Amino acid sequence: MIDTLFSMQDKVCLVTGGSRGLGAYIAQGFLQAGAKRVYITARKAEACMTAAQELSQFGECIALPGDIGTAEGLTQLVEQLQQRETHLDVLVNNAGTAWGAPFGQFPEKGWDKVMDLNVKSPFFLTQALSPLLAKNASTNDTSSVINIGSIAGIVGNGLDNFSYAISKTAIHQATRILANELAAAHIRVNAIAPGRFYSKMTEFLSEDKAAFEEELQTIPMRRWGKASDIAGVAIMLASQAGGFITGQIIPVDGGTTLVN
């Protein structure tokens, strides 16, 4: 039973923002759990191609570079996937961005860029791919959408990343609404709300030893997350192990939201 419960065997998956950080961790986890094929997309074509080559040591990984922060890029991605696959089992809406500035100087362009990629794109990509997600889905073998939120969307401290924190609150609510909307089509929708993980977005902190050590004291488990922490939860949500879970936001944060 355990062998099949967390198995990704025969599953076709798409991970946006899959060239690095959390997206790459999840893509690798899916492949190691037996996924048939994992597509990754990212704005920088060379980085996306390189990541797919590296991830292919674990299974079949295909790069579909493009900017899903634009309507044109999103449409192109959907068309490419439709040309290659007759169905999709798992969609991970991971691509995201942030913009830091003090409240009094926070610019409109910093708001719009973050909201477009972090909220608008996941909604419309899920909408566009819902026919592929529903194609092979059934009551006992559901498809899965996993949105990547953040504990920034739970706690009440924006840390000068106002649009980022608000966008993550929005994607948490979108997760609940889409879960209700798509349940009849046998598509489950959940969100993972990570705390601190090593990524390009958090380099500024992980490279500052004093600031890093200070922040560790605010995390009950006294460490940052690692690849297996995020991949494990994603595999659970995408496999039979999560077959009766939908509309949930799962913090993966070492206990940070318990004390903040």
C-alpha cells in the first residue's frame, strides 16, 4: 500500500518556475517518485533548458521556456502542452516574484508586476488547463493543482514586500474558491505556504550570517526548509496520499506561523 500511496507513476506534470528553487525541488521530487514526465517552464530560456537537462537524470523532464506573466506567454505554454499531451495530471503554480520597498515609496509597477505573476497567471493558467486536467480524472484518481503560497500570506507582517504578501493571501483564497469550483471535475486544488527556504529570492538573507542567525531564532525548529521538505508535501498532495484533500493551505515553515 505504501508503495502506491505516494507514487507518481504514469503522471504527467507541469511545474511553473521550475528551473530553480522550490519549483526545481518539486520537479525533482515528482520524477524520483516515478512521474512519467515533468514539464518545467521559466522566463529565462537558457536556465530552463539547463535545469531540464539536469533534472533528466531523475526521469523525463522537458523545458517549455516562456513568460507566463504575459497573456501571450501563457497562451503559448498552453498551446505547446496541448500539442504534446492529451491530458495533464498535476499542475504546480509555482512561478512568482517579489518587490521590496518602504510603504511610502512602494510603486504601482511593483504592485502590478507581482499581482500579475503571483495571482492572475495561476488563475488563468488553471482555467486554460482545466480541460486537460479533467480529461483522465475520476473520483478515485483525481488530478491535482498545487498553488505555492507563502506564510507571508498568513502572518501580518509584509516586511516591505507589500504586494508579495497580499498576493499570497489572494492565492490562498483562490485555492479555496477553485477547489470548490473544480471538485465536480475531479480536480483537487491545494496550496503550500512555505516559510524560509533557500532560493534566489532569499539569497540576500542567507548570505548575511548575522541576519540569518537572528531570524533562525524566530523559527521554532531553528532551521530553514530543505528540498525534501517541500517535495514531500507536494508529492503527498499530488498522489493518492492526498486523494481526499482539497481547498487546504498547508504551511511548511518549521512552526513559524505558530509564533508569528
